[in-house]
Amino acid sequence: MKRIRSRVAVINGIFLVLVGLAWFYLAPAQIGGFTTYVVTHGVSMEPRFHTGDLGLVRPADQYKVGDIVAYHSSLLHTVVLHRIVAIHNGRYAFKGDNNHFLDPEHPTRSQLVGKLWLHLPRAGVLLKWLHEPVVDGVMFGLLGLFLLYGFGEKEQRRKRRRRQEASGSPSHGRPLVSPPRDHHPFNFGALLTASAVTAVVFVALAVFAFTRPAHRAVRRGIPYTQQVSFGYRANVTPGPVYPGSVIKTGDPIFLTLVHQLAIHIGYRITGATPDTVKGTEEVMLKLTGPGGWARSYVLTPRTHFTGNHTRTAVSLDLPQLQSLLTKIQSLTGAGAGGFMLAVGPQVRVSGNVAGHPIKTSFAPVLTFEPEGGQLVVTGGSGSSGAASGSATTSSASSQVDYTPSQTGSVSSPTTASATVTVLGVSPTVSLLRWLALLGLLVSVPLALYSFLRKRGEPFEESVRIQAQYGHLIVPIVAGEDLGWPPVDVPNIKALVRLAESGQRLILHNRSGDVDTYMVNDEGTVYRYQVKASKIVWGEWTDTPVPAEVPANAAQGGADAAQTAIGAARPGAGSVADTANAA
């Protein structure tokens, strides 16, 4: 008993130590712990981190350059997990491993959450799944059922002990018949089989998942966009047509009232940082006439720019353009209609987008048509240039578009989660790994628990005997001395054959942890005993429970056997009637 108590104390101590360590290292900061769980999103920390990864960060006494640290971003209103690249005057400069620019915010020490302690790939997906309301409801429901089942089993054991105590005392030296016990035990054998089969299935799933790569190499398109914004402006004399002295983009342009038209052109490329892009720009005027005639004029020569944007302004002398068009008409004999003016930049850029080189061009135009003494804006369009890695291109619609744009992309090698398609469902390999581990964590302890409970059931054989031969068994307690030792039989079947051949009843007596079954055949008592077998934790050996009972108790059991067996013969008296009634 002391050995058992000492083992229980050791196990309890180990359990408390494990609980303390788990609290210290894993308790979330929201409930007083020291660990913050960060689920990553985006590509800024690739290839080490991917979307759906889980990072456990803990406060540190000192943060240095190179540490991966989470901080509260007041600009993004969220927690950012990036690497420290510089420390200056108490402020920390951060940068994503996959970014080519510093974070715009430089937090102080008070904004730091903690340094990366543990990285669990794809575990953020599982954490998010566990926070789903349906999953939480199922988990709490199973926990409630488990608690109710435990309380129910405890109450049944308490009632069973009370019934046994109430029926365990003799009355006036007369053999008493104990009430039959309720044998409705939990089927730990079936539970053991089910959990063992489940464990084998999850082992196979683990072998399948861990022998396949969790990620595969893919190429991801990183987009960028080029856009030009057009606008025009002119000074005019106020009058009945133009109430003000300035006309702006969208106002009608009358050739008799407008003489100088200033056109503003703004170029910008997004998706690349200003210090990694450079290019050239020249603004062209293209005249197109009927019959396919066309001629181009350079309004501004080619200029260089650095950064992701540039602005240019050109001026059109409208009386000079009218004179040129009149001269062309007289020389070609073409009619007054059919001419078109197109003004636009020809931009060529080169640089980097997310660390990958680009080389592309963009040549949008804003078109005008002379019509009835008016210069009418007919449209703006963007023409696709030779963009390396370009995926898509957008052009203007039939309406006037003052901000034509062109979208392209560069191809970047990266990794993606590998998937397995089964019956139309495509779970990721990482998810299958987690499911296999969780399944083993549940099924293996359940199988071990079922095995120990099954091996440790002290009266399992007596339960089977009662279930199969209960119609022949009468439970008894104390009685008179037999006067001679009983004859032991090897199994219950032999005892049942003796009872059936002599038309006898089988008397059942429990003393301590031993069930004794007896049959009297012509003055000879045949006996079969079931001794409890319990598991000693840590040794895995069967330890038989001693069958020794006090001499007077054993003798009393034999006396009861003799008295009740004699009464069980055909034509016996009142004792047999009492047994049958019981």
C-alpha cells in the first residue's frame, strides 16, 4: 500500500510540474501568461514564414539586430512579425525578409511584443479551425458528455457498494441469499478494439503524410501597374462662352477662343519602390489623316527620371495646328474631316519589383478631333508595351479615359502547400500531418487506457459466468461447516456439467476479491474459484489477489454450500424455496 501511495505521489508531482511548465511556456498573454500567438499572413517573411504559420513569441530582456520580433503597429493597427535590421536612439528598424524596403514605422521598446520563440508551420490554420464556433460547440459537448458519464459511473459504483453492504450480514445463523448483482459493465474490449483500429488508421495516415513533402515549388506572379493621368488647361478671355478666365479638363475647346492648350501628363508605376525604378520619357504628337496618312512630332525630347513617378507638361499652339492641317488638306486634296491628333508619352522603365528585374514600356495617348470649329476630346487609351513577365493588360474603354493604365507582373519562385485530392476533397499535407498526430494523441492513450481497464477488471470472468449461466446460479453468504475440503475443478464449464448432470444449482459466494462457485454431487462439493487479476502500474505483470480468508469465514462458506446444496435437490424443503424466490 505504501508503495502504491508513493507512486501516486510521484505521478501527481510530475503532473503538477508538467502543468506548471505548460503554463509558463504556453499560457497566452490574454489570460496572464507570457506567450503571444501570432498567425502570419502575406509573403513579407518568405521563404521562412508562409501564410497560416504560427509563431510563438515571448518577451525578452534584450533585443538585437537579426532577431525576429513582433511589435504593435500603430500604422496598421495590428501585430507585425518582422526582423530587426537597425537600432537607433531607442527605436527599432524592421524589415521583412522578402521585402526590399524598411517598415515605414520605427517602434519603441514599449511597442515590442516579444521575440520569436517557436515556429510551427501551418499551425495557424489549425488554431483558426479550433476557434470556429461549430468546432468549439462539438468540443464542449464531448467534454460535457465525458463528465456526465464519469459522474454516472461513480454514482452507480456508490449504489452498488451500498447494496452489497446492506446484504452482507447473516441473520440468526440461517443461510442468507444475497440479491443478484446488476452486471452492466462498460465493454472495454470493444473500446480497445475500436481505439486500436483507429490508431492503426492514423499511423497509416501519418506514414502517408510524413513521407510526402509539405510544400511544392511554384512560381507566383507579383503584379505592378503603370498609370498615366492626362489633363489640360488654357487661359481664355472671359465672355459669353467662357465665364471665367481658365478652362480645365472636361471643358469644351473652341478653336477661335483657345490659342494655347497646356496638356499635363503624370506617370506612376506602383508595385515597385522609388529607388529601384528608372526610365525615360518623351512626349509625341501624332497626326492621322484619311487614307491612313500619319505623321509624328516630338513635343518633348527623351528625358531620364528615377523613381516610380514623373510629371511632364506640353503646350499645343492651336492656330499653328490649324494652319498645318489646312496646308495638308490643300496638298492632299483631303476633306476637312477625318483628321485626329493624339498626344501621349512614350515611357520605358527598368528596375525591380519585389527583388525581381522588370523591363517594360507604356505609351498611352489622349486623342482630339477637329470638328466644327471645336477641338473635341474623343478618348484616352493605353497601348501595351513589351513588358517582361507581363500577365495582363488593360486599355481604355469607348468613353474618355483620362487615367489609362497597364498592368503587368513578374514571376517569382516560391513555395505553396502540397495537397492530396481524395474523393473531390483536397486537404493539404500539413493538415493531414496534424490530423494524424492528433488522432494518435487521442487513440493511443485511449487504447492503453482500455487495455489497462480490461486487464484490471477483477470480476470480468464472473460477469461472463453470470451472463451465461445465471439461470443455474444462486448467490449465498455464511452457513454451517462442511466437514471436508472441496474438490476444485479446472473451469466453469466442468462445474456446469456436474450441476446439469445431477440437476443441481450452482451456489455463488464472494469473499474479498474471490468468487467461489460450488456444486454438491452426492456429498462431494466441487468448487471453481475466480481470482481477481490486477495490473501493477509500471511492471505490466499479473498480480494475483490472495484468496486467503479468515478460517471461520472460509469454513462458514463451506457450511453454507452444504446446507444450500442439500436444499437444492428435487423435493427439498423451505431453504430451496427461499433460494428460488430470491
